[in-house]
Amino acid sequence: MSNKKNSIGLNKDPKDTTVVVAMSGGVDSSTVAGIMKNQGYNVIGITLKLYDDTKEISKSKQCCAGQDILDAKRVSERLGIEHKILYYQNKFKSGVIDNFVESYLNGETPIPCVQCNQTVKFKDLFKESKNLNADALITGHYVKSITTDNETNMYKAIDENRDQSYFLFNTTREQLNYLRFPLGGMLKNETREIAKKLGLNVAEKPDSQDICFVPSGDYSSVIKKYRPDSYKKGNIKNLAGKVIGVHEGIINFTIGQRRGIKVSNKEALYVVEINSEKNEIIVGQKKDLVKKKIKLKNLNFLCDLDELSEEILVKVRSTGKLIKSTIELDKNIAFVDLSEDEYGISPGQACVFYSKNKNGYKVLGGGWITKN
């Protein structure tokens, strides 16, 4: 065994190191497979089939559907690596789609990409990689990981426009120590250039859009498909409790929404609360969306708890900014005090914790935003 660490932080020669690359059929994961192969690793590509194709989905820019599986297979043939397909439709349905539907029906705004990473991708694929005696599981996510003394920490990617650390906050410490993210230190255009040099057919392939099982971003149609009873009329009320309109189903609304309320008012109205028990939408002005305190449940930590004792940074939506905050912990509940006002914080979304050090913005963990 070599005393020199390889590019993924292990004391093994690449030729003696087996890695599983999660291949979605897109340019990012395909490029990662090529990088690993070029560096001399023994690469096994695995593609997950997560749902059964429909005409709507096959025409959209999604991952894990039929065309993407073919693309992953072609890339694997081009690179000369082993390729496997795992059929996880049932696991994906129960672990991701069902959760997504129930969350919307409860008046929340879910993030199925986190659930997907938490379940089939990093749980079942993790187990499969271990069964194959792989030394690491490699993905094309844009996050940076730094491994020291066999312990890996996660950081925001250097490409701010591509950073996916928010979606990976629920990764366990065991999973993180086994995962590697080679693209965290690259810009997207650099990834495409590498794909071109490797002669990959996906080098110019557009990025996946929306949620993989939601064609054209039409969430309500997916929920109606699985729960046709979900389109139930109810009242739209103002903050004083006065009925000012009627809605066609709470699944058509999210916190902070302005358009589609269909209630005339001299000032713009926003959805400030969704009461699933009473099937009501509560609307108000933009100022009524302001919050400075958040309650979180189902916490996950990727740090020692003393790292949370001082002021840290939090992000309350994937596209949100980092906000200085303090956290009070009570068993598996957290109370977050934001240093500045934030608008449209929605139950069902994640609040992710960060700290800054010489390596960048470190992911400390996070939790799920609750209604109260």
C-alpha cells in the first residue's frame, strides 16, 4: 500500500481503488466518471431508474428517465467502464413521491431532492456500493468535500450558481465519510470542457429542470394524479379572519405566493399561511411575511454541537442568502433567531447551518422548518 494519498484522500493507489459513480446521464456525473477513469481508478457506474416513463416526462429535461439511462450507458461504453442499472421505482415512490404529496396536502412546501438524496441515492446506493466493496461513492454534485484523518467535511462549492450543499444537509456522517464530490472545486463551464475533451455525447446536454417526476413544474397535476380528492374548495381569509374569496385547493398555493390568489384588493396580497386542517388560505401584505424566528424539527448534524454555540450562518431556501443567526437546541428541536428579516419562510423547507473558515463555508447540518 502506498503512503501517498490519492485524489480522493485514501492511502491507496488509484489502480487498487474501486469507486462507484452515480451516473444520472447528465454532463456532471458523466464527467466525474471520466475524471475517475482518467486518474486510473477502477470505476463502476450505477444509474438509478426511479420512475416509469411517460410521454410528458420523456419530453422534459429530467434525470433518471429512459433517455438519461441510455445516455449513461453510452458514456460508460465510451469510457470503457462497467455500468449497472438499479430499478428503484418502488423505493422512490414510497420514499420521495408519497412524501412530496403528503407534505403539500399538509400545507407545506416540500423539497423532494433532499428526500431523494436522503433515501434512494445516499441510503440504498450507499448500501449497494458497500456490497460491491467499493472504496468510495462518487457523485456529480456541486459541493466541496475535504477529507482529513478519514473524516470528511462538506463545504459550499466554489461555483455559487451551482452549489448544491443546501440539498445535502441531511447526509449522515457515515455517508459523508464515504462520499466524494470532485466537482466542488470547478465551475460549470470547466466541467463541460472536460466532457468535450473526453468526447462524451452529453457534453452539451442541457441541465435537468424542475423536479424529475414533475413535468413542466406543474406540481398540482402530479398531486391530483396520486390524490384526486385533493382539489377541494375552501375559503380565502384575511388576517382578521374575514372570508374574502374561495380557492380550488390548497395544493395550488405556497407561502409567499402573490399570483393566482384571484382576490381583488387595493394592495398586493400574498399567501402568509396555509391551514390544511380547515382547508383555508390566509392572505396578507408583504410585511406580514416577515419572520426573524424559526422552529426546526428532525435535525441532522455534521459537526460537533459546540460549533453551533456561537453565531453561525443559515440558509432558509435553496436560492436564499446566508443570514447570521444564533441557535438554541432542545433535544431534536432547534429555535433559530435570524439577525435580519426574511420573507416567505415556508414549513416543509429546510434551514441549513453553515460556518466560515479558511476552507470556505462548511455545512454544519440543518433541520426542517415547522409551522409553529
